[in-house]
Amino acid sequence: MPRFSTFSICGSIPGCPGIYSGINMQNRYIYRDEDVTLDVIIKIEHVVRLIARETGKPFDDCLYEFYRSKVYEMLQKTGSLMWVESAEFITDEYFRENPL
């Protein structure tokens, strides 16, 4: 059986809990017996790019800050359906929690 490799975007950031670091077959997002891991990862990347654009901060800094937010916590819970919302909506929620 093939093994899936891991990758890391935030490996150099101390304390980064890392949805991107160490993704493997044990760390998946499942909704109604469907694997939505890629959907969640792509959504996080899009949200963090929007945050970086709005704040002018580097992507890695924004990723680290996003990981520490309640919005990210909700995104982790597939039953909340936050992952089906638009990246713009999730970014707005993030800025409600963390005003500029």
C-alpha cells in the first residue's frame, strides 16, 4: 500500500501547530464519510493569503496567527461547516476576532 509523504509550510515557525506540517493519512478532515482534507487545506491557504494582503504581513506570520485563532478552531471542526464558507467570509470572521 502506498504511503503518503508529509510536507511542511510552517516548519520554521516555533510553536506552529501545523495543519500543513505532518499531514498524513492519520490527520484527515472527514465530513459525512467523505475526506475533505484538501478542501480545508486549500481554504486555509486562501484565507491566510487574504489576511496577509490585508495586513501587509508575511504569509508565514499570518499563518501562525491564524493557527491561534478561534476561527481556525472552528475550521478544524468539520461539523461546523465553516470550511464550506467562502474564504472572504472566513477572513471577515477572523478580523472580527482580531481587529487590525
